[in-house]
Amino acid sequence: RDGAAPGRLGTTRGTSPVRGAHAAPPRRARGQIRSDSAATARRAAGSSRASGASAAVCPPPPRRAPQIPSPCRVFRAMPRELARAVQGRATHGAARDAAWRPAESLRRTAGALTRARACTYIWARWTPAPRPERADSGAYDEVYDVVVIGSGVGGLSCGAMLAKYGCSVKVLESHDRPGGCLHSFEAKGADGGVYSFEVGPSIWEGLEKPSFNPLRMVCDSLETEIPVENYDGWAMHTPEGSWKYTFGPTDTPGSGFKEVLRANATDPDAAIAEWDALVERMALLTEANDVLPLMYLRQDLGIALTAAVSLPFYLTNPGAIKDLPFLFDSFHRLIGDTVREPFLRRWLDCLSFFSGFPANGTMGAAMVYCLSAFHKDGAVLNAPIGGTPAVVDVLVEALERHGGELDTRRHVSRVDVSNGRAAGVTLKSGHRIRARQAVVSNATVWDTMRLLEDDSLSAAQRAWKEESAQIPEHGSIMHLFLGVRGGDGLIESLEPSHLVVNDWERPLGDPQNVVTIFIPSLLDRSVAPEGRHCIHVYTAGSEPYDLWNGVKRGSDEYRRLKEERTQILWDAIERLIPDIRERVDVDVTGSPLTHERFLRRHKGTYGPALPAGGAPPPGGA
């Protein structure tokens, strides 16, 4: 992009050459966080970026304050600039990654649109009015284009992408380390060996190569990559018995999903026929889903531009248009009467449950993506090398490489509102940071609403705040972290990932019905001492917060409740390792109160309980 030769990735100005597609990015040492004092000193020195390998501090070149493109501005851009702004990748040079050929369609479509004067008039007509004047910048200690609250994967992705496109960005994190749920903690065993336990998600897919996984698309746009180890599926433990769900083509002899149906379905022939019918039913929707990935969607009229890349597909496949509502509706409506066999129907509910809902409540687009991506030739699951903090390291590196800043231990106490718009934030310390263009919150909707003071809001905004605070939430998570002795071949013979369903007759969302087990040390030996293993056992999104509300941490009541609520987790891991209690070197329990405290997350919740296909949520979220 900056004068790179055709067929090669470019280099970023003032930095080292961008790594190749298969090179692992440099990782900071575990726990190494850039201090606030260092950031303050760097700003005081008048430098926002070091130049190349030189240690000299140079003042930044003068530049006009960047603006986030409005739909009209983007629309009026020349085709090449439009494709670059929307696609987020270089659009010149003789050679391009074949995975990004839709950019060419976007350029052609954009060129046609920019020549349509009537359309230009329409976009100009709907361009938002100029923003009112914000609060005087003199009242603030720092000024940035955008302030991002929270350094979870969403906040870091947002900050890094904005920084790449020229915005000055400050990401604020109240914890002592970035990452939100994507962090780890260390615990020492009896002999001093150190175990690194992951608190975040254990199921990753689509990170090993360019794909339509939104996180991978962010990394591609930022010209970085998450180092991963791959594995081919997870083990299921259900009332029918134990079996493995293997990624890849479903008709692979001995391991494909159709083999699972033959072994477990009540009527194997009917189950296989229904599966084939469902795949055929989703074929056109799968293509429609792929030509309009999540990265292309936006919530204003600009979607007509970002979605333009999909126009050639819909013009040549008009039948896909009538099926589009299924992508945004509940998946159970797409299944309809196609799937009736009990085992297959339950399995689809189980696969949907990663959203927090069974098929009835999970968005169709998510399941169309999963059922397509999981069964492609060569499909695999991923485990970040170094654990989930490796994902954080990659995004932080990209944020800072593009000039963005991250501050930890900076707790936002209020979003400042002026003339009806977010003008900045005030920290718990009293420090104030102005946002010229936007404040983005990566906190939950409930925690975000608490940052808005009623006396600064209009009547309509106060009503929106009250309605948004009423959005229902999922339950929390119960964790069991174990450091155990291995080396005898039992643990080493297990799959890294396991899913336990105790009772199909109960809803999957019932407390303690579904348990997830992940053994990252089978894939990444760096997280546990030699001959030992880390095991994470948890119930996701189903632990009732009300059971814990009002219980004092550290009390006898708290200890008894933890012992009672973790019994189901011990039962699950004992199905795999019967003598697990004799192997334990480290035993750490996490409750909803732990989640609430360390993540500053409302009730330690898994997230908003908003089923697809239901009534519009409160607050218009």
C-alpha cells in the first residue's frame, strides 16, 4: 500500500516490513503491559510514533484531523479510494490474494454508482447534518478523535482499525491487563511449577488462513496474524454415549459426520437423508452469506455501498433474495420440517447453543456459516499458541503499530454528553479525555448505561437509557481450573476439547446441563510444566446469578456454595479421567461473583439474551 512491489505485501510507514502470511507476529512477554507513565512521557516528548529503527523522538507531521467517512463522502470517492475504504485492503498492484477477489466487483460497482448523479443527490440529501459544537477542549486533559472504553477483542479491533485509517485513538482498560475475557492467570503447583489458565473462550475456528471469520478478517486488514495450533474436532459425551464430531467433509469414511449419524441416530437412513436435504436447502444461502460477511455490514445508509460487492451474486442468483430473511431469523425456521429425526435435531440444537440459545433463538446466518465452514475440505479448529492472550497481543501490537494508544488501570466513571452527543469521558481519578468524533463502549449494554448521567441527557435519551437497561441477560459462568499430573498416557490420549450434555430432555440452557472441557496443554506445552496439564471445565451462560447475589466472598457460605455448584464440573471431568482428584496439583474455582468483579461485567453475564426472530429488543439495540 505504501509503494510495495506488485505481488508483495507493503510496508507500514515508519515501521519494519510487514510480516509474510505465515510468519508469527512478535509477542510481548506474558504480563508485559505498557505503563501509563511511559505513554505520558512519550506524549510529553511530542512524539506519537517512533521512526523505523531510530530511537530519536521526532514531532509528528502536521495533518488535518481525520474524519470518519459519512456515506455521502464515501459514495463520492473515486472507485479506487472507495474500494480501499470499504474493503480495507490495497486495491492496486498486479497480484492480489485470491481470497479477496470481491474487492474487484466492489470497485466496478462503485464506479457505476459514482457516475449516477441522481443517486449522488439522494445520498447528499440523507447525509447527517453537521455535528453541534462539542465542549471546549480546554476543559479536557487529553484529546483524541475516538475514545474506546474496554480492551476486549471488540474494543481492540475497533481501536486498531480506526488507527489504521488515520484516527487518533485511545483505548481505556480498567483492569491491569488488556483483553477483557481474553486473559489468563498463573498459579504455582506444589513443586513450584507454573500453570497458565485461560479464562476466555476455548472454541476458535477460521484463524489459520484467510476466511470469513470476522476476527480473521480484522487481522487480515491489519496485516497481522494469530499463531495457532490446529485440531480436527471435539469429543461429545451425551446420553447416547461418547463420540467425536470431526470437521471436514461429512462423507469421509470412518470419521465424517454421516458416520456419527449411522452410529447414533434412531433412524440412520432418515437422518442422513434429512442432513443432505438441509445442506441442499442451505446451498444458496451459504453463498449469499459468504458474499456479504459481517465486516461489510453497517447500521446506516452506507450499507448500500459496503454491500455493493454482493450485487453481482444477487443479480445472477435472484432466488437467493427471497431466502435472505432466513439469515436474520431464528435458525429453527430454516430447519422447518426438513429435520425431524430426534438425534439430528438435538445435535443442531447443541451446535446452536454456542450463541446461548438452541436452534430456536440462534440467528440463521451464524448457523449457515458454521455448517458450511465446519464441513469444508481441510476445515479445522484452532488454539492460539500461548493461549487467548496471544490474540490480545496481536491486536495490541496492531493498535500501537498504527499509532493508537492503550492505557490500563484507567477506569471510566462517566461518559460526558454535550449538546446531545458523547463528547468524551471522565475517569475515576478525575482525568478527562475529549473525543472529537465518537466514544465507543466495549462494555456491556448495562454497564454502558450506568456511565450516562441523566441530567446530561434529553428526555428521549433518558427513555432510551431506561429501556436499554431492561434488556434481559444470560446467566453467568462457573469455572473449575485444574493443574494435574499426566505423563502416563491417559490424558495425552484425550481430545483437547469436549462437550458434555447431561440430559436431552432438559433445555440446554438449564443450569448445569451442558459442560465444556478444554485441555490446552495437549496443543501448547508452554502453558503447563513438563509432565503436567491445564484443564478448564466450565458451564457457559447458564449459572444463575441470583444464587450468588448477596453472598459474601470468602465466607463459609461462599465456600459451601462453590463446592456445591462445582460438583457437576467434577462429575464431567471424572467421566474422562476417573482418578482426576488424585492427580490434582492446582485447583481454582471461579464463580459469577469472580466474573463480575474481575471483568467489571454486569452480574458476570455471558451476554444479552436476545433471541433471533423475536420481538425487537428494548432500547432499539
